[in-house]
Amino acid sequence: MVRQRLYLASTAVRIRSAPWDRSASAALEEAEPEPAAGAPRPGVAAWSSMLFSLAILSLFVVTMIGFRIVYTRSSDHIAIAWNLFLAWIPLLAALIISGRARRTGVPNAGLAAVAAVWLMFLPNAPYMITDLKYVGHSDRVPILYDVLLLSAAAWTGLLLGLTSLLLIHAVARRFVGAVYAWALVVAVLALSSFGIYLGRIQRWNSWDVFVRPTALLDAAWNAVLHPRPIAMTILFTCFLVATYLVLYSFATRPPGCYARLQGPDEAER
């Protein structure tokens, strides 16, 4: 029974097993056993469970914001709910990209357009970490309440962003191979880190790419010429890369992790 559950866990996220070319991909897909009629595919079930968990975590954050508004009769931290909404956009875009890539098998203009939306909104997810700066800014509630609220929001935003990157990473491996896919991951996280600086320090928004593109490019160029924005970008990039490696290791190596978490009596069943 345990061996069967471990096998299903290993098929939940196929990043390590992503092939270097399409012919190997086809052979791999033909070799995979088809699920029984009416049974959900293991990968679909795993991602559905992950989305449900992220939705529950988001609902927890929104509920805490609601209780805080009712208790304090103020709109403090209501912007966290808006930031959380923006953090969901890259995950939804990544799900669309993953689904279309699996159906078409080749990049196309529609896929590139959704990928541009994903990249444009991705910084909004890890950006929520910077909302921790508001801890202790108000004495209307116990400080531990705000610590929990802002930490949960930051954790949710980080998970939403990195989960979307996990999906894009799998798609990139299928199209360009492992090495270039990892290069893409690091580049995307660096761009997101720079976007966090532009959003938190200079107060730019994702949609300013369309609303005020010239002014945004001018601000970005000026930021590149100064050491402080570069230092902040490097710091956030290192943090995001390290955090992504943790998520990646859990997503691609569940059997060994699951076995180590089991007790000796449970493993013998």
C-alpha cells in the first residue's frame, strides 16, 4: 500500500523527468500507464490539491484582514487583499501556459502573449514579503496579530509566485532543455527582484508597462546606474533562488522525503 502511494506521489510533478527533446517526450508519455476509466490523473489530482491549499491559505489571510477591519473600524492593511489578488494572476497564467504547451507541443504567439502577462505580474507575488515592513505600524490590534497576518500574506504570495515558476520551469525544460530552463529560472527571479525594487521603492505598478512605458523605462534605467537598487536586486535574487530550490526539491523528490517522514511501523504496512 505504501509503495503504491509513493509511486503516485512521484508522478505529481514531472520536472526532473522532463526530456531533452520531443521524441523522448513522446516515448515517455507512451510508456506511462493510463489511469483507470473515470479515475483522475495523478498529476491533475496533485495540482488540484495544491490549488485548493493555496486558496485556503488565501482565504485565511482575507479573513484576518476582514476581522481586523471590523475590530479596528479602519481600512489598515486592506491593500494586502489587493496584493493577494495580483499574486494569483501569475499562477493562473502559468496554468494556462502549462495546459496549452501540453496540448500544442510547440511555442506559438498565444503562448508567448500569456507568458508576457505571467512575467509582468510575477513580481507582485514575492513583493508581498516587503509588506512585513508594516509590522508594528499600528497599535489598534496586538502586534502578534499583525505579525501573523503579514507573515501569512507574505508566505502565500511567495508560494503563489514560486509555484507558477515551477510550472513554467517544467514547460521550459520541455522546449529548451534543462540547462537553458535553469538559466531562465534565475533570469526571471532576477527580473522579479528588480521589479520588487521598482514597486516598493519607486511605487511603480505592473500595468505601467502599458500606461506609462516610457517613464517606467526611464526609471528602470536610472535605477540600474545606482548601486543601492543593484544591491537590493542581488539580495532578493539570492533569497528567491534559494527558496525556489527548496520548493523544487520537495516537488521533484517526494518519494524519499515521504519515506523519511514515515515511522518504522507505518512503512511496514
